[in-house]
Amino acid sequence: MQPIHELLNRIRWDPDFGKANFDIGYYDRVERRMIRVSFRRLFFPRDDHFVFEVADAWGLVHRVPYHRVHQVFRNGELIWDRPLH
């Protein structure tokens, strides 16, 4: 399986592959459930190459480590999946 950081970089930097619609599914430890967000809502901080940031419905910004990503969807189709432990 391709490592998640490689897939996220491909989405960000490969112009042909990245022009699709992507959603990321990550496990939220507080809510104890998977959260699915549009890749367009993610921000990748320059100071940390192992997390992304995303704002929730209330505008609070959450830093999500890559190891909590468990699903990636491309145009609605699941293309990458890692089971929860």
C-alpha cells in the first residue's frame, strides 16, 4: 500500500491526478468516529510535514496527524483505505 504522505503529495503536486475531487477520512479521537472532509478544506503547514489542518463547522482549526488518516476518496470512490486498529 502506498504511504499516506506520498498519496497526499501526489494529490497536491500532480496536476492531472490532483484535478479530481478528493475527500479525506480521518479518525477523530474526541468524537470517536471517522470524519470525512474535502481535500480543498485542508491546509498543509510549512513547519510540520506530518500533519494537515482543517477547520470544523465552528471555525476551530484542528491539526490532524497523517497516521489518523484512514480513507481517501477520489470522485466519490474509495482509492485508499487503512483499517482502524
